[in-house]
Amino acid sequence: MKHSPVVSLINRRTLLRQWSAGAIGLMFVSGKLPSAIAAEESRLLVHSKAPMNAEPPLPDLVRSWVTPVESFFIRSHGNTPEINADSFRLSVEGLVETPLRLSQAELSRFEQHAVTATLTCAGNRRTEHSRFKPIKGVQWREGAIGNAKWRGVKLSDVLKKAGVREAAKHVWFEGLDSVEDGGKTFAFGGSIPLEKALLDRDVVPGALLATTMNDKPLTADHGFPVRMVVPGYIGARSVKWLSKIVVSDRPSPNHFVADVYKLVDEGTLLEVAENAPIYRMPLNSAICTPTAGAALKPGRVEIAGYALPPGVPGVAIRKVEVSADQGRSWVDAKLTSPASEFCWQLWSADVAVNSATKELILRAIDSRGEVQPETVRWNAKGYLFNAWHHVPLKVS
Ligand code: MTE
């Protein structure tokens, strides 16, 4: 994809300078990376190294529909565990007829399926929430999202083998990492309704136990040797370093299901207790190039970005619109990538800008006719920010 020559990619030296000056809480990966990716190959901007939280510069995201691993965001709450694949076992327990303990070799004997699916963090675009009122947590820009080709075993096949009991309603996942929170140390966990686990649609499984990402074994940062991938759901449900699957009659009591990843105004215990966990990802979109603050000459500018359909089965992106005049008129963007369930679509648009242009505004519309909201309600954790995307420009 061609980018406007006036758009400059974030440059390593500038970023380091800004970071050391405290201007932004990000820096480029340097030195040893706790994954198979060599530091010089990684394009990520690091929010924190322990735990590892990093996102790509936005222009990198629109280079290809499938995001290369070196440009794929990393969101970890604890350490990146080193796992011996030979002694690794995945247990399947709870409301099942036959509990299982599966080695890698046993997992590889299940029928293998590939699916391309977008993973996005519920906290993507948190910085925009934080502008209204500061929010604690990783200050994600618009890059906590990526689209990858995953390969592995359908969760429904594993559950079939174990035999799900009548009372089952939810499936819990547990990782091998250690998260420290509130003076306690525990593993990251997630859970999904049993209906989702069993909802295999055409080529898209309800959930996949993935062992490869873009045709290579998962890297340590992305969950080696096995992770969940739950297409259409927020990234938090796609548990990495998967060690345990529990079939239950209720959602997981894990902190990241019971307390975190919920929409709350203040975050009081009552609110947390009253609200359900977030599952689906929302309709969303962002301009990836030009980036905020870009200096442009009056004339035509090529802009590009992503649009994400909501995690509702069968719903796709219908339209992406850009405005260069504060929403008075809108230009249709061209969808430039494949459309596939629970995957983002890349788009580009050719827009005229002049000295009166202060910003570009973007919104996506889905196949049900639902428009991305102009504004969203602030929430204490800064989740699911999906308001129209504004990119300020300097045109002179
Ligand atoms: N799984 C474990 N075990 N530990 C984690 O911290 N983070 C979750 C999810 N799975 C997490 C996890 C969150 S919040 C997201 S958004 C995705 O992993 C990110 O996946 P990635 O790092 O491969 O991009």
C-alpha cells in the first residue's frame, strides 16, 4: 500500500528522545526480547517490559491484512513463562465425562484447522478515554489490535472427546503465567459461554486452541506452546500459555473474569458484582496514516486504516467514511482487503485537505446499518473505546 510521502513513520531516535524526555510513555524495543523475534526485527513501541506490553506504530498496521508477528501488539499481565514443550500437558476437567491430560503430540493428532482472526485488547484506544479523565493502566493508542492466521484444534473437538456433562454452561481457561495483584499471585484466566465454544461457523471455529501464528509456532510472548483464540471476543478471553480448561456451570471466578474486564463507572465493589464480563469486541475503526499532528501541504492526501466489525456472528463492515470538514461531508473509503468473519478490513481514501482542515474524522458502519458512535460514555477501566476517530493535522 502506498502512503503519502508527507507522512513520516515514527522514527526510532525521535521516539527515544521523546521517551527519555518523559513526553510519552513508550520506547522502542531494545536489547533482548523475551521472544523468538530479534530486537532489530521488532517494530513495537514498548509501554512496559515486565510485564511486556507493546504496540506497533500505526502506519505498520496497514501494510498487510495479516499482521506480521513483529508488528503484532503484546498484552501480558504477568511474566512471560518459559515452557518446556516436552513435559507440557493441557488438562481438561470439571463437568466432563472423561478428564484429559493432553501432550503436544496428542493435541497434534486432533483434526487441525486454520482461521484468520483479529485480536484486539479491550483497552485499545484507552488514551482517548484518558483525555476526558485519566485512567490507570496501559495507555494504549490505536495499535492494540492485529490480524493473524492461527492454526490448531477446535475447542469443540476437545470438548467432544472429553464429553460435556448436562449441567455445563461455561468453559474456563487458565494460563501458566503468574500475575501479581492486590498482594496475591495467581494465573491469568478467562472464560466463555459454552454456546460460543461450540459455535463453529463455516471456517470460523467458536474457539481454537492455537499452536501456530502466521504459519510458525507461537512465540513466547504470544503464548507458546498453546493459546486460546476466541474470534469476535476481546483479547482477554484468548488465554495464552494455556494449561487448563475447566467446564463449569458458571463463569470463571478468576480475577480477570469476575472483577476486571467489566464496564463500570467508578469501579465500586457493588458495580463490579452487578456487571457481567465483557465478551464481544465492538465495531471500531482508526486512521493509521497520516498520524496525529502530521504536517501536510494543501491538496490531496491518501489516508489508510482499519475497520473492525463487532463480534456478532454474520456482521461485516458495510462502509467506512472520512470527513475533512468537521463532519459536514463524508467521503467513502475503499475497502482494500478481504472481508472475513471477525476480521478487520483495511481501507484507504483519497481526501482533499486545505488550510481550513484541522483534523480528519473517521467512522465505520456495519452490515446491520449500525454506525460507530460519535462519542462514548467514559468508564473507569477505559475499555471498548470506539468513538469516531479524530486525527489532528497541520495543513499549511
Ligand atoms: N493470557 C495470559 N495467560 N496472560 C495474559 O496476560 N492477556 C490477555 C490475552 N491472554 C493475557 C492472556 C489480553 S488482555 C490480551 S488483549 C491478549 O492476550 C493479547 O494477546 P497477544 O499478547 O498475543 O497480542
